[in-house]
Amino acid sequence: MKAIVYDGPRQVSVKDVADAKIERPTDVLVRITTTNICGSDLHMYEGRTDFETGRTFGHENLGEVVEVGKGVDKVKVGERVCLPFNVSCGFCKNCERGLTNYCLTTQPEPNMAGAAYGFADMGPWQGGQAELLRVPYGDHNCLRLGEDAVDKETDYVMLADIFPTGYHATELAGVIPGDSVVIYGSGPVGLMAALSATIKGASKVMVVDRHPDRLRLAEEIGAIPIDDSKVDPVEFVLEQTMGLGADRGCECVGYQAHDPQGNEDPSMTLNSLVKAVRFTGGIGAVGVFVPQDPGGVDDMAKRGEVAFDYGLHWFKGQTLGTGQCPVKKYNRRLRDLIAADKAKPSWIVSHELGLDEGPDAYQHFDSRDDGWTKVVLHPNGFHKKAS
Ligand SMILES: [Zn+2]
Ligand SMILES: [Zn+2]
């Protein structure tokens, strides 16, 4: 089968690799029809992780079931399914509590938890930027889609990661109806956090970024764009909230946060949120941070440590929730919102491409080229976006 293979920093290529296949009775084999390039793929693409050369990326996957193992009861051949980026078992101590983001059995390293397809340090699972994907514990991991699965494919594929992850940011922050919310990062996850806050009935949603194409997308769903290359985002949020600060804040940037001039500072967005969120407010941090970052700007960053303004955070009595999203906690409910036309997360999709165009798309997305807001790949044939 064809797959996008990591060759080294900023180098990927489409290669013929061994077909994914059923390896255990509980496996499901999926023919991938849609798979996304994600911002977290870029950390690996840029060589900022220990992702192995020769492996395949791709953790935002949707497709058609082509084969099921003998121990699979629910999922049937021919069904369209969306796969949570978390690979989880359903029976470990964490999965039992719904924390499939910290599965203990699909992650083979001792003293580690959590697994994902095609992801550095998250188990041996191959990615889905390929023609076929092996899904372990298929009955547990497959989210089945309805008759509109093909029509709304670019919406449903967002259930694999970014829509639940954006929603999770608002859950960690504690967003409830009427809240004012500031979101740092207007990339795909930040935009999904803005959509989620809107769905939850936030009174005011503010999104901080500096890329005009992304800020425009935030504005399209009624959020207030804040261009931090032009204004001080903290000052702006305070002005918008009678000097009090926003009720809730979401961090959707992560450890490669940098100022408009490109100077990296992993503490930048978190410390800005501590200032922009009110006393006793909540912060949800879903942007990726890592325990080691050999490519970090200084010794502290290399150790994965962040100069977090804990003094002010504590003094203001804020809460801070962190970590990857347990996709299964939300994906059914968000699927049903899409089915009912109450959410259309595909509004951020800028490019629908074939697998062969993947390497080129990585370059554009990594360069944050204008207009490349979200790339969707169709490894088994595709149609261009109509508009
Ligand atoms: Zn992702
Ligand atoms: Zn588990």
C-alpha cells in the first residue's frame, strides 16, 4: 500500500510499504478515505521529536471497514467509521474511568500512558496517512457513522482529534453558558475550541493569533479576532471584560509558542492566559507540551520545563486543566451535532488533496502559508472542495 513516510526533518515522501492487516482477532482493517495533516504532525515533521524514520504519520482517520477479526462483534464490513486518535483498550485502570487518553496497555513503555496512531512516543501504531489502517480493539475504538457519512466526510473526520480536542479545552476550562472565553491559537484546535465555546453558549469568544486567514475563520463563527502582532492581547481582553479578565481561557498553541517575530518561548501563551483570565477563572491547556525538547531554545526548554507564572496563577485562584483529549468521551455527542446540522467543523478545511500531494502539503502547512488552514488527504481517491 502507499503511505506517507517520514524520512527525516522536514522530509516526507509517498512510498510503498507493507499492507496493514488484521493481526489479532479484535482488530478491524479500515480503508482510509480521509486523513488529516495535524499541527502535532508538524512537531514530528520538523524533527522536534524522536519519531522514527520510515514510520507513517496520521492520527486523524476516517474510512470504510474492509475486514474484521474473528473477535469483533459490533463493527461490520462496509461501515464507515471515524477513529479516535487515541489508541485504547477499554479495560485498563484508566480506560475503565473513561480516560482513554492515558490507556495503560496500548502503550508498551513502562511508566508511560497513552497511545496514538503514527505519533512519537505513543506506542508502535502505524499512522493512517496511508491506504489502509489497522485498528486494534475495533469494537471499542471505531465510532460508527450514519447514512450521511460520505456527504459529511470532511466534518466527521474532525471527530478523530481536533473537534473533541477543542471541546476538551473548553471542558478543562469549565466553560458554561454566558461565559467569556479567550482562546490562544487560531489553528485548527483553537478554532474548534471557539466553535465548542459557541455551542456551549459562551457570551463572548475571543481568539488570539496573528495569521489573517485563521483569524478570519474565527470571525466567521462570531468570535472576536485578536491580532497579537498589532495589539497586546491581555490589554484587549481586559478592555473587553470590564477590566476583570475572561471567565475562561484555552491554550491551543503548545510548546512551540513564539512571538510575532518568531522568537520561541514555551511559557508565552500560558503566562498571557494567567493575566487575561479573571480571579478564580479556569484555564484548559490542550496545546502540546513535551517532557524533553532537544530542539528547545534554552537549557530549560530542552528539559521540557516552562517558566510558568505560578505566583500570579495561585494568587488569582485559577484552575488549570491539562493534557491530551479522551476523544471517546465526546465523539458520539459531537457526531450527533454534525448529523443534526448543529455543527459544521469542516468550515476550516482549505485543501482536499490526494496522498501524492501530501509531501507538498506538509511544506505549505508547516510554513503557515496563507490559506493553508487545514489539509485533508484522500488516500483512495478524492474530490476537490466545491467552493
Ligand atoms: Zn491531530
Ligand atoms: Zn486502556
